[in-house]
Amino acid sequence: MKKIGLLLISVILATSCQKKETVIEHKIVNDAHSFSKPNEAVVKHLDLDIKVDFDSQTISGKASWTIDNTSKGNKIVFDENALNISKVTLGDDEKETKFELGKQVEFHGKPLKISIEPTTTKVNIYYNTTKEGVALQWLKPEQTADKKYPFVFSQGESVWSRTWIPCQDSPGIRFTYNAKVTVPKDLMALMSAENPQKKNDTGIYAFKQEKAIPSYLMAIAVGDVEFKPIDKRTGVYAEHSVIDKAKWEFAELGKMVNAAEKLFGPYQWGRYDVIVLPPSFPFGGMENPNLTFLTPTVLAGDRSLTSLLAHELGHSWSGNLVTNATWDDIWLNEGFTTYVEHRIGEEVFGVNEAKMQDVLSRKVLENTLTEMGKDSPDTKLKVNSTGKNPDDALSDIAYEKGYAFLQTIEAAVGREKFDKFLTNYYKDHAFQSITTEDFVDYYNKNLIKGDKALADKIKLEDWIYKSGIPSNIIVPVSEDFNSIDKIQKTWRKTGVKGLSQKIKSTNEKVHFIDYLPKDLTVEEMTSIDKEFNFTNGGNFVVRRQWFIIAIQHQYKFAYPAIEKYLTTYSRTYSLTPLYKEMIKTPEGKIWAKQIYAKAKSGYHATTIEALNGILK
């Protein structure tokens, strides 16, 4: 998941082609955010048969779980939140059994305790969703791009899959699945699996995911969408009015997959497709296997924001292939993926682009540390999210400090050696969920190998288990940005005319905006806006940064555009900085609440939760 995009049973270590593979057995770890007890009875495969009903805005049907009752006990525990469970049966002969729901826990729902027999291998749960389910967002036709048909999509990360499927909702529990999904005949269903490329006449779609995934990667989207290929194994889904623009924007998707394979080993999921969702999607992207979910805000018209794709693609290795076992280990997903994202970007877009991205990444990290406080325990890579909504434990620390740590290792051992280490890391832990401690053990055995001087140079303990940033952090330098810094020192004397011919790329514009003088006047902002057309002509990211400056300096010409920006999209990571700036003044707070009241009905539940915390 890009910016608000997650138990290890066995790890196969391939030694040499002459040696037999070694299998190391690990106990499933405890996950504080799941009621399930997988060491007693754990799911292995799901057969899902559901109907999507837009009139009632519900999904109903049967989740048939193949289980491994390792303890030979008489109970299995699932997670559920805001579901209606009508009955539960056992086996293919569907013998009805008892079930009970435990005590409600905030953010986590209730434990679903089902009576089983020592020999039980299948549990069938009949259920339907409710409007309280956070994972599903139901959109009216007017909330879509084409405005003709309704749309629904899911967002399972972190603990929300249990609001649309009864499951053992932990990133450490993996399973395969088949699904039968019935939808209105005018619409197409898609999932995090092998997908259709055309609508059929029945409205019934079949899916298969043969790779074991954790529950948060269960995903569904249903709408009036079309498919267009990019190459033999990549393509894009979108609504009719968006599809051609999306295909053009993502033309380099195949090159990205090839670049990632060259760096870190084979792509193991078959196809890699993307779907552009309606504006209410709350994230930049979500790395659902086989089908990345994307915000339409990435459609800049100049391919300037497609680095987001590199991040979601990177999750095909770090996150989907090798997954954090608990949400306390989220940096294993996001830090590694941010590293992979930058490496793919360098391979596809060049070294200069990569250096600019590095500088911007480091600024995000610095800003996050300032906001949190460098001594805050939340600035550790290994976090403690027990008792919290795990979404609240996810910050830019996991992404940017994680990335900076891996850069530090690369600098210490050399890129060639580190690439080999990462390739083996992904291979040896493929389709497994691991803890931070599993990574540390693998790192010590396969990279450090007893070299105390190397270990002291990297300072792993400081990076992972201590607050703040270690002193050995790499300080990136961009000559392109240095040139812009020189312009910043002179433009007040020379004027801004012609600067748009020198400051062209998205990264360059963002850097220019971020370092404008603190005492900027409205007159100067007017001149800059006339030269660059930031208010109405910039892409989504450029406008966000410009609007922050506009709010700070009460540049009222931009206010209508700011309001439109805040009422059109639900991308949480981009909306929260604007609302935070607005509430710093009494007038701004009134304005923010007025806009929020208008926009709330189109926001995703996770966006609403974040903004409620800001506007309280």
C-alpha cells in the first residue's frame, strides 16, 4: 500500500542444485489483532460463493473453509466484524453446528467461535455483510467516472477483510482460494486472482488464486469496467471514459515488471494488471495480488506520477511474496517495498530521477520525525500496536526509515552483494509470513556472517529497535535540486518569468514549492502561479504541495480549487496535510469543517476516521 500501500510455518532454503532443499519449521506467532488461534486450528483454502446486491448494498453467500485441525480439538475461531452470520455447517454433507460470537472489541469486531470435531476438515459459514462493514465502499452511479452504473470495491488492509468475509484475519495466516461471484449482468467482477478480461452474459464470474495469500489481500471490485492490454502479461481495467487515458499513462508497466525481475528475481504471480478505481479510493494504491487497485489521481496526463506503480509492483516481492507476520512488523512490507520502488524507478527513469526521489523521501522522513518527535516510540521500525487500530500504527516511518535503513545496508556491503542477498531473501521466504526477528536472524546468517565490524557499521539494532534516526543515515544529493536551490536565491531579484522552462518535472516543481521563502507574499504567489499555473494546471501531487503553501499564506485565489480538490477525492495521505494546515487558524478551521461536511459522503471510511481525528 502506498502511503496512507502486511506465521511463519516453513521457510524453504534452497542451497545448491546438488543439495537437497532444507525445510525449517517455525511456530505460528501470536497476532494481537486476530482472535484466531491458528496453532490449534488454521485455515488453508477458501471456496467463496457470494452474490453482490447493489439494491441492499450487501454481499451474501457462503465461505467454505478447508481447515487443518492440528490440535484435534473441538473449536475453531474466526474473526468477524459487522457481519450477519446465519448458520454454520461442517463438511461436504453440511451438518449444522453450533457457533457463538464473543465480546466486541473496538476496531477488531468479535471472535466467531465454531464447534467442530477432531476430524473436521471443512467449515461452511453462511453470512451477509452490513452497511457498517469498513472494507466495502458502495458507490452510486454519480460517484463514478462514467456516472451510469454503481460500483463497489474492497479495502482489506489492515484488519477490515473480516468485515466482508468471516476469516482468520491475520497477515501471518495464508490460504489459497476459489470464488464464484454473482453480480448484475451489466457489470464485471474482479478479484485478487486470475481475472476475466470481458463481461459475460450471465453475471457469474469464477476466480482462482493458487498462491497462498493473507486475508488482507482478499479483494473485490465490481463495476462497469473494461480491459485493455499493455503487453502479454500486463494490462489495465477502468471505466470507459478513463480506459484509454489509463492505458497511455501506464504504457511502461511491462518495462517496470521486467526491471523488477532483473533486480530481484522472477515475478511469481502470473499476470500483473491494474484497475483505476473511482475517486473515493482512499490510498494511492493497494497491492492486491494480480490486480493492483489505483487512485485516479495518478492519471496526470504526462506519466509523471507512475512511480506509484513501481511501489505497488514492488509489493509483488515484499508484502505479497514475503509478508509481515504481524502488523508490528509492517516495515518489512513497506520499507522493503519503498527500496524496491526506488530501484525500479532508477532502472526505468534514470539515475537523476532516482536522486531527486531520494531527497524527497528524506524530507518526508524529516518532517515525520519533527511531527512525531524523534524520541517517540512510534519512530521505531518495530512498533507496538497492541490495543490500537493497526492502521494508526502505520506511518511514513515504516516506508521512509525502512528505506533509509536498507540504503544503509546497501552502502555498507555494496549494491551487487545486497542485490544478491535480497534476491535470495525473496526466494527463501517465498509465500511465507515472517517477523522482524526472522529477518534479523536471516540477515545475520546470510549477510553479516559474524563480521562484527560490518555489523557495527550498519547498526541494525539502532535502526529497528530504537527511536529516531541513527547517525549513519545516508544523506542523498541531487544536482537537479541544487540547481533549483540556486534559483530560489535569485528569483526575487530576477523575477519568475521563464522559470517554468527550467523547472519542469513533478519532482522539480515539488522541490521548488517546498522551499519557497517563509515570508512569501500574496503578490509573489500570484506571479508564481501565473508562470506555472499551479492552482489549476498542476498534477495531483504538485497541487497538494502548492495548496499547503496557499493555505499558509491565505492565497485566496486558490481557495475554490482547494475546495474542489478536497471534495473530489478521498486519497487520505493527500487530504490530511491540507486539513491540518486549515485548522491552524480559527477561520481556517471553520472553512475546513464546512468543506468536510460537503465532502464526507464521498469519502472512504478510513479517510473519515483520519479526518475525524484532525477536526475533532
